[in-house]
Amino acid sequence: MSEVKFRRLGPSGLRVPLFSLGGWLTLGGTVVGDPVKDIIKVAFDNGINMFDTAEAYAKGRSEQEMGRVIKELGLRRTDLVITTKLFWGLRNGPNDGGLSRKHIIEGTKECLERLGLDYVDVIFAHRPDVSVPMEEIVRAFNWVIEKGWAHYWATSEWSAYEIEEAQHVATKFGLHPPIAEQCQHNMFHRERPEKEYHPLYKKYDLGITVFSALASGLLTGKYNDGIPEGTRFATHSKFFKGTVDSLQKEDGLTKIRKVNELSTLAEQELGCSVTHLALAWVAKNPNTSTVILGASKPEQVLDNLKALEVIPKLTPEVMDKIEAILDNKSAPPPTFGRPHLDPMGRL
Amino acid sequence: MSEVKFRRLGPSGLRVPLFSLGGWLTLGGTVVGDPVKDIIKVAFDNGINMFDTAEAYAKGRSEQEMGRVIKELGLRRTDLVITTKLFWGLRNGPNDGGLSRKHIIEGTKECLERLGLDYVDVIFAHRPDVSVPMEEIVRAFNWVIEKGWAHYWATSEWSAYEIEEAQHVATKFGLHPPIAEQCQHNMFHRERPEKEYHPLYKKYDLGITVFSALASGLLTGKYNDGIPEGTRFATHSKFFKGTVDSLQKEDGLTKIRKVNELSTLAEQELGCSVTHLALAWVAKNPNTSTVILGASKPEQVLDNLKALEVIPKLTPEVMDKIEAILDNKSAPPPTFGRPHLDPMGRL
Amino acid sequence: MSEVKFRRLGPSGLRVPLFSLGGWLTLGGTVVGDPVKDIIKVAFDNGINMFDTAEAYAKGRSEQEMGRVIKELGLRRTDLVITTKLFWGLRNGPNDGGLSRKHIIEGTKECLERLGLDYVDVIFAHRPDVSVPMEEIVRAFNWVIEKGWAHYWATSEWSAYEIEEAQHVATKFGLHPPIAEQCQHNMFHRERPEKEYHPLYKKYDLGITVFSALASGLLTGKYNDGIPEGTRFATHSKFFKGTVDSLQKEDGLTKIRKVNELSTLAEQELGCSVTHLALAWVAKNPNTSTVILGASKPEQVLDNLKALEVIPKLTPEVMDKIEAILDNKSAPPPTFGRPHLDPMGRL
Amino acid sequence: MSEVKFRRLGPSGLRVPLFSLGGWLTLGGTVVGDPVKDIIKVAFDNGINMFDTAEAYAKGRSEQEMGRVIKELGLRRTDLVITTKLFWGLRNGPNDGGLSRKHIIEGTKECLERLGLDYVDVIFAHRPDVSVPMEEIVRAFNWVIEKGWAHYWATSEWSAYEIEEAQHVATKFGLHPPIAEQCQHNMFHRERPEKEYHPLYKKYDLGITVFSALASGLLTGKYNDGIPEGTRFATHSKFFKGTVDSLQKEDGLTKIRKVNELSTLAEQELGCSVTHLALAWVAKNPNTSTVILGASKPEQVLDNLKALEVIPKLTPEVMDKIEAILDNKSAPPPTFGRPHLDPMGRL
């Protein structure tokens, strides 16, 4: 199998594997006990040394399971990149959750307790919080870093405006700015990572840690003929209701048609599955620092890693064919009649 | 007639009349010579002391006409608020237009020559320029201000992201930030001024100078039964092609229906025309610093000013009725399940 | 003929033509009077609107001739990009020349007088000056910009260390940093522009304005069989003594052999001369903002511009063949055993 | 015997002995157990209270041995200056080694554990890391200092450009800049410490802690007739292969000839060995903060310290004779025809 390569996480010196493992929905949720250990072990043994979790994943059990397994496997802390996230909180109190200084500090402390660690490598703001001044948010994450509880901080699902606002505050007070954004990026979700964030890649060397590279499984082709039992859409039918409903409508049917065409391309021209093609397509993007995989079985991890072999096959010609099938590329930013010279990639 | 009130232009101490006069399309364009003087005179005599133009309006003739008339009327410079804008340029050279330091400095100089003035009160960036580093843009406008060629600078049609970026640069180097944004705001165009700019009003006290308060005339009701001769949509049919075409489609027909309903409300409950209602509705918004009127005849100016009498009639009950007719209010920003506490009005 | 394209000058919004015209040795030197006008006219008519000179070129006569011709041709100032340089001075006084505040201010004033202009677009420090504190140098160029005598400042023949030092001072005091470096870059002179400056391209978006793209003519092939009369090496034999002498030695003979091989490649595979190949090779480099041409006849300008047609022919395969002939590519910076991840292109 | 004098370590107030003891190759490597204690004891008893090590020396055993001996000898912590270095790491993981925040923090912690100390006096970056933004590097060393794990930080084998870049970041954010550079300096290796770093000595008061003052033994004269057994070149033949090979070639033979001439000078005019002359010559340089000695036997330490007596004998006349033999002094920086006034010693 191809070896997992490492990239820098955004502007930082932290090296993260091109594919990492996330605990969302699975670890500590639908998967508990020994199977969690099996999945993490097979990932680590195959070059995936980055594990992503969040306070909200399985109400804290994801962090607990991950921490337990790391200890049981006897993994060295320095060999791992551990990331977690704050925002949703675990209780319903008025100060449980959000990005107040109170929750950022109290919440990080609780994350570390659940993980059984002294620090994480990156702490993410799991959402923006419009009810907290940005100055308070940046100051609090800076405090967490200076305390030694995290080496870096980052954002998730923030708008470019909000990231710029955080950078502004960091500039003003000489604080640590966020280094990455955890966002959705896949063949059907492109606007934000490809267009909205565009100016941030050059200006701040922003890195993205991608989730939903398979569009919640849609890009595996498994929903082409309905919702099979045991799949994410069946198991978490309430959470994915909107997505599932859309599959019956024009937009959803168009997507399924495209998945079929991509499958043909993958199988006939690249000798791989559409799953591997979809993962490789996201991984190939130079702004991607890591693609976060989800897995409920060790075999899934191994299978997903086959995407590594597909990346070098994505020649300009193949990329053009994919664009022709997708037909959903974002328009460049307006230049109001002036020639396009490095649009948006401002210093 | 009610007197024209003054508001501060955003965070600045500059007082601008709630209604001002703009030269777009008309002054120097469809209107030249003595009629320009008549229009400006009636405006000034009725309390409108702010005149807005741009290098691109009628290819420089708008500035020339305005400058000529001010001189001929013998108006005191200190009694006037003169604003112009840079971006589009007048020629096709590679450095003609845009927001490079070269064009901001050379262009402002040429604006002042056409106007026959030593300075304008506010110089606007008529569009954003994604090909110029924001640092260069802010430094150049700052230079223009320090040079004494303008008292303030502002933006037009910039995104909230771009305004935040300009503020960031101004913070970093201690430069003059922009004080206002010239944008479209009317009953059918609400997303940007009401939602996108929302966080900027509290954080920076951003002011807006509104154009197209009547949706290019649509909100006067005059297009309810087609495009009459001599109207903007007829005279500038090429420029407004998209808008005119849409009037035939569902979206346009819905708008015309709403204009009819608003007319009924205006006439029966407020004793005014829909034009006055639409102008008053924009003027009432506390974030509006000034509503820029366009006029091809002196009478139009006088008629529009009747909107002043309508503003106090816009009680909460009337505003609710208007919202019910419009049915296009922007959703508040997401709080991801947390209670709405001052959403977005950060810092 | 292919049209001259424009690029931004480094991080700035100033658009410069990919090929520009320089006055070194020729304009005001070996060429005076009407021929200067002929050369500048043909350049301008063919899309070259940037003219580069220096106080030292022909002891000030280059600036005088250029200024005279611009006036006589009636060119609009805004259509032009005029650059000049300071350092060498014109007299021998202790404060004539160098980069003291005194010479930067007095010297710029004299340049403008010779040019008959109110300002230049870019003022270059023609060399570093180790006897002046960098703080004084940056403050003085900043003063010149704030005075309105130049829109930007830049360096020439500075080391990466010195450019970083200037950036450091600019950061410390919030001053204008230099935006470009005027340096030699050609197939036989690669270390500095390709390796030493490498980290500056990403960090500061540094632009380079290249001189000697033809290695003082060596890359035209005209010295393959000796020094023909009327050529630069014959006319300026004293200035080029070192270069001329080296042609007899091993290093020079190797270069001539390479020029022969490049000529064969150019003629047989690309259907162009080695001159055009050498110019296109420099122009293709994305860090090049402009390639400064020298010309003693109008025909030379026209001939050189044929290089524009060669640029698209420089495919990866052709570039590989050129590297194989040159065999002088700089080694990447050491990573001391760590995998190469974006070496040197630091934030 | 002359007493060991103390100098300030660069711009800091830390006083370091003119000769210090380093663990490279020997302590924990070719020397283990009681002999380590003997060497350190004789050094300390003779005025050498500074001990230099690194995470990479003997894969961590150098730090362990040094820590053990300090404890066993019962030396007071305040009487010692302990320095160690980070970069090479001890394992092969992607985040093991280099200068990411992760490795600087995790690595320093592990150094302290191996040394059995709460802090070191100076932590060095053992090499530059072009894959990590300088901002991250300086912030992380600053953190280590603020945490109390080190009193100062410094660099080793960094270019002047990189040191300037670190100073730039420190200025920008008000962080601790590096205070010293650990570099090679000896009669055959002069360019970097004497020329490249020249501007840094005056501007930042940079100190250097010199290694290889004897050019890996070449300047002791012991390799004049081949490679004797038990010497560094024999024991570490693989590491020094390049150096050893060069001794057979013209460059190496020239060096051996010069060592012979220096030996004659030392013995006949100064009454000392060439070893003492070479050490004294480095120590005399006012930019040298300390010369790091290596020793595999206690006697070596004592012998080396005889160099102290030679320093006052290095009169201007003797220094001139040495220069005449060496004939390898770096040229001063170019002043481009201007008189040499404090070249390079800027700011």
C-alpha cells in the first residue's frame, strides 16, 4: 500500500498525515469498547497518527474512549497528533457551551480530563459564536495555548469574515491566530472551501482539515439505490433527514446520476472505486492539510487508504473529466471588467 | 414641508442630510447644462447640501457639470458635502482604474481637477479590487486624506469581509479606516445591508449611503403596467436589461404585486404615494446615514422630499404590515442552538 | 505579434508589462537625440509602457533624454510606469551618492528635475549601502513616498539578508517596505534570484525586475566566435573586461558551448532564435514581474518582443531539456534529514 | 595556570567561561561512566562551569550522563551554566525533531527529564528549520522561557538571514530574541563567523559559542602525517569521511602545510603548541563568548586551558604573521566605490 504522506497543518510546523481518523458518530458512539481499539490500532499501524474528536462527540464518550485506547495501546504522546473541539457543551446551563472565556477554559480542562492527557495538539472552536466578542474568543484560546493545554488553535465552520475578524484581533493584541479550519469539502460541497476561503490560503497560509469528503457516504455510491440498513443515513436518520429527503428530489437525483458517472470513470479509467476517487480528489487539493476519515470497522480504514494510490492518477486530463461531470465549479470573484491578475489571493 | 434632518456619516463627525443628491446617470449624462443647475439649486435651497458623483459617471462629465454649477451658484465650499468615487477609470490602460496606489492618487487628482475643487469630503472606492493588496489600498486612501485631498474615505459595494480586512489593515498600521459603505438598499434588496453588514454597524459604527432606494424606479409603481417611455428602464435599456427581463417572470411579477399592495397601504393608511413610503422606509433605518436621490427634473427633488413627512408615520404596526407584504426579511445568523443574545453585534 | 501581458509588480497593485525598456548604457549614452524618441515610440506603440532609468545612467543624461522624449511624444503620465534609481550619485562629494537620508531626498529631487516629472512610479535603491543604518534608509524612502515623489520603493542588487532587514525596519515603524528587487537573472546567473530570494517570494510576494536576461548579449550567440565590433563588449570593453576575459577560459568556453546547444534547441524544436528562447525563459518565471530590455535601435525592441510567442512553447518537456543543457540549477536548501515540506517558503 | 575569564553571552547578562566543555561525540558517546565524572570534575575545578550538550548527542545519553554526574558531584545548580539543543530528535516520527512548536515544547521537556534538571540556562535550536514559519519558532522558544524551562534561547548553524528573520519576529511580537549562535570558527573556517555574521555583532550584540576551534583536530597537528589510531578521524571515520578524504587533495595538503608553519611560529616565537595557538586565536576574538572544548580524558582539558596563557601573546605583530600564513581572510563587504565607513556594522 502507498505510504501516508505528511503535510504541514496550515502555516504551522505541525506535520499531519494526509488521512487522519475522526471520532464523529462512530468512536464512542456506534462503536465502543474493543472495536475502538482495533480501529485506532490499524490506523496507527498504517501511518495515521492523527486522531480528531470533540467534546460533543457521543456526549464526551468519544474523548473517553480515545483516551483509554491510547493508554492501552501504549502509544507515545509525541508520536500522536490529538485534536479536539469546543462549542456544543455537554449540559444545558447558560454557560455550558459557546465560546465565552468561561467555557473555553473550563471546557478545555474537561476535554483533557476525559482524554487523560496533559494537552492536545490543536483545540478547535467547533462553531463561531456570534454572541461573544471576537476579542474574548481569541484571548481565551491564546490563554489555553500559553497555559500549555494546546499547541495551536483552529476553527470549524467559521465564515471567511469570522476568520479575518479573528486574525484582526490577533494582530491587534499580538495573540496566536487560528491556524486551520475544519470544514466540509467534497465533490458536492465546494463553494466555501474553494471560493470563500480562497483569499485566506495565500494571506494566512490557512490549512483545512476536511470532514465529509464522501458527502456522508453519498460519494461511495451506496445510496444510489436507496438507503441500505446499517448505513449512516439509516442509523442516524433524524440527523440526516434533510439530506435523505433531498435524495428523492431533483437535486438529489442529479447527484446520484453524477455519482454513477464518476463510478464509471473511476472503474474504467482509474481502476478504482468511486469512494477512492472522491477521497483522492479532496486529498489532492494543496490547501487540504488532512482528510478526516470516519470508520466503524478496521477494514474501512484500510480500504479508504487505497485512495493514496489514486492521487497520482489524477492528471490534468482526469481532473478535467471530473469537472465536466460535476459541473458545479464556483465562479471566480468579480474583477469588474479588469483583467484577472491573481484575483483575491491578496498579500 | 418637513425640514431635512442631518445624521452623522457613520462613526465620523461629518453631518450629512438624510436625503442627498446623486449624479448617477442623470447629472452630466441625460441632463446637461442649465437643467443641472436648476436641480442642484432646488436641492440646496431645500436643505440638501450633499452631492455625490464619481469619476465614472458620464465619463467624467458628471464631476465637471457638478463643479461648474457649484461655482456658478456661488455656493460656499464649507456649506457643501461633496463625495466622489474611484475605480472604473476613464481610459483602458492597465493602470487606469482599480485601486492601486497609482490610480488612487492619480485618479483623485483628476477628480479634483474636473470638479475644480481642492478637496472632496469623502472619496469612495467604487468597488473592491481583489488584485491589489488591502494594505496598499488603505495606505493610499490614507495618503489622500493626509494630503488634504479628502476628509474621509469610504467603500462602495464591498463585502463585509473586505470591509473587515480594511479595518484590520487600518488597525495594524494606525491608518484611517473607511467610515461608510455606499450600497443598494430597498424593500427588494435587503440581505447585504440588513444581514451581511449587521456586525459592522455596532463594531465600527459603519454608516451607509444608500442608492437605489426605489429599486431603479420599480418602487414608484411606474413599471406596474410596463416600461413607459422616458423612464430609466427605457432610456438605459441595455444597462437594466436583466432587471427589465425579470419583470416578465415570476420573481418580477411577485414584486409588482407587492408594489401594488404597498401602494394601497401608502394611499389608504398613510396618505402618501408608494414612492414616499419606499423612501421613508429606507430613511427610517438608523444605520442609513443618507439616502441618495436621483433626479432629472427639479420637481422630482421636491416630490421625493415629501417622504420626510412619512417617516414619523412608520409606527411599529405599520412596519409589521410592510413586513407582511414584503415577506423577504433575512433570517438572523445561526446560533447553533444557543439562545439569541445580541447575535452578531460583536465588540 | 503576441500582445504584451501585464503582471503586478511584486505585492503591489501596479501593473507592469512583462517586457519593459531600460536606459542602461544606451538611452542618453550610446543613443541620443531622435533615435531615443524612435526607440521609446516603437516600444510604447507595441505595449511597453514601462521605462526604467537611473541617476547614474549616462551621468543623468538618460533621465534627461527620457523625460524630453515623453514630453515630445505627448504621452499621458498615467499611461506610463516610470522607474529610476539612486545610489551612485553624479559628483564626488562625500554625501553625493549612497543611501543617506540626505542623498535619498536630494537625489530623488534631482532625478525628478532631470525627468521633468512630479513623481516616478518606483524609486529604486540602486545598491545596498552598508555604511548607513537600515532604519535611516527605510525612513527616507518612506518620506519620499509620503511626499508624493514616488508611489513605491524597491531595491537593486540587495542580498536577501538586506531585504529582510528592510522589512524588519518597516514592520517595526509601520513604514512602506520595498516591493521589488531589480536583479540579474539569466540562464547563466541563477543562484540569487532562484535560491537566495526564494523565501522572500512567498513571505513578501517580492517581485523582480530583471536585467541582463541575455547575459550582456552572450545568450544571443553573437559572441560565439569572438567580439564583433559595435557590440556591448566592444563598445564598453573596460566595463565588461572581466566578462570578456573569461570567455577565453574554461568557464567561458563552456558557456559558449551551451549557447550553441541552446541555439540548436531553439531553432530546431521551437522555431526561434536563442535570444528569444533566453528572454522567454526568464519571462516565464512567475516571480519575474518584468524583463527589462535594452535596445540601441527600434528594430531590436520589435525583435525581442517575438519572445512573447515562445513563452507558451516552454512546456515541461522543453524546460527539462534546457535544464539538461544548462546543468547549473541551484540545490534546494538543506533540511538536515527531514522530509522536504515547502522548504524555505515560510509564512 | 591562568584563570578562566568570563564573558557575557552575547547581549545577555549571563556570564560564561571563555572555555567551556561540550559533550559532542565524547561524553555519553565514546566516554561513559566514571571517566565522564572525572572529566567534568577537572573542568569544574579549573574554572569551567559551563557544559554544553544536545538531545542528539549520543542519542540522549550525553544529557543523561551529564545530568547524572552533576548530581553525583553535588554541584550547585546556580554555579553551573547548562546548555542543550533541539532539532535532530531521537525517533523517526514526522513530528520528532525540527522546530515545530510541538517538538520545541515536547523536546525541551524530554531534555530536562534526561538531565534531571528543572531548567537549562540556554536552549539552542540545533539547526534552522525551513519548513516551520519563523513566527512559530520564536513564539515556541519564548514559551519555553516564560515557562521557566530555560533562561535564554539561541541558534546553531543558522544563516545571518535566518537570525535577522528571528529578530524581526521578536520585534514584531515583543518576544525574546535569540542571544547567541553556536557555530564553527577556526583558522580554516572563517567566512560565516567573521563576515556573514559581522553586521549582527554590532546590531544585536550577538555572541558566538564556538565549536571545532581545532578544526576537528587538524589544528593540533596530529593529522600532519596521516590518521593516527584513536583520533576522532579514525574513531568516527564515517562522519568525517569528507574531511579525511580532502586531506589527500590539494586543499588538504595546503592546510597541513599551514599547520606546519603555524607550529613553527607557535613553538619558536610563543613557546606553545599549535593547539594552544589555535585555541587562543579563536578565544581572542571579542565576538567569541566561549570556546567549547571537547575532551575524552581529564588531561586534555587541563592541556587545552594552557591556551589562556597564549592569548596575551597574540600581539598585532603576531596576528599579522598568522594572517600571512593563513592567507584566507574574508574580503570586506562591497561599498561600490564609496569610502569604507564602518562597513556593515549597521544600526
